[in-house]
Amino acid sequence: MYRSSLIIVLLVINNIAIGQGQWHLSKDKNKIKVYTRTIQNSKYKECKTTTIINAPTEIVFQLIRDVPHSSQWIDKVTSAREIKTRRDYYISYEIIHLGHGIKDRDIVTKNIIKRFDDGKIKIIITSAASTYPPQNNKVRIKKVHGYWLLEPIGHDKTKLTYQFFSDPQNVPGWIINTFISESPYKTVLNLKRLAERK
């Protein structure tokens, strides 16, 4: 009893220490679940999206890895290009349109590729804002973190988890948080449909 209570207390303390709230299911549609949670000292929420894709893990990975065509399926991304490529990571640049009356944002991320012996692939997303010069009429997003996790189920299915947080700067929290569930849902739905057509 004492040990169980201690574990619960430690988990609570850990959540407080890293400044993250509990995940809450905010959308469940077409076998895609979107969870959101608050982040300490931020007016913007973090999202996590999960689904099962009826396609091999490598196909899903190659679609994510194809940066120049990612604007075809990542919601609100109007343009994307790869600006640096290495064996175990790549740096990408994307332009994001948030809506009428809001200046376009751009984002530069370092995407670290990790492959595991059991077939899992994880792409860890971190900010690389300082590696690319500022662009005219764009607001650079500097705070960003997340990942793609692809887990094979047999030979022809993939469990996908997409977790992401960004601070678009100087945009009211209520505007971003109104589509914090819809945008990752559309992104994952588009990716799922593309992968399952391969």
C-alpha cells in the first residue's frame, strides 16, 4: 500500500516538474484519436495523435521523409523543403498559413531518425530556427518539439503516434487552441489515406 502510494506521488511530482498536464481525448473519428494537454507557462496546447495505418512501416516513413511533398498532406503547411540532409537526420523548412489576417509563420526543424531492432522508427522533431536565415514577411517559430513514432504490426500495418507542440508567437491562444485537435487530425488522416493507396 505504501509503495503504491509512493509511486502515485512520484508520478504526480514528475508531471508537475516537467510542466505538463494530463492528456485529454479531444477528438475520436475515423479510428484516429487526438489528445491534448496544457503546457506550463504556455497559452498553447500540445497534441498527440494516434491511429493504425494499413500499410507497412517503411511506406509510412518514406511519405513522412519526403519533405518537398509534405505540404500535400500536412495541414496548414503551404510549402516545404529540405535544407540539409545527413544519414541520421535532416533539417526542413516549412511555411505555415494560420488563417486570414495572421502573418504566415515559418519553421525550421531538425528531424533525428532513430531505427530500432524491432522495426520501430522514431523521428524526433526539435527546433533548428537559428540554422536558416529569417525570411521576409514570415514570423519564425522558435519553440517546437515533438516526434513521429512508427511501430510495425505484422508486415502490413503500422501503429502511428504523432506528438507535437509549437509556439507560433503573438497569436491569441484561443485561436490556435480552436484547431489544435482538427489540424493534427487532418494531417494524420491525409497521411493515412496516402499510405493506404500505395
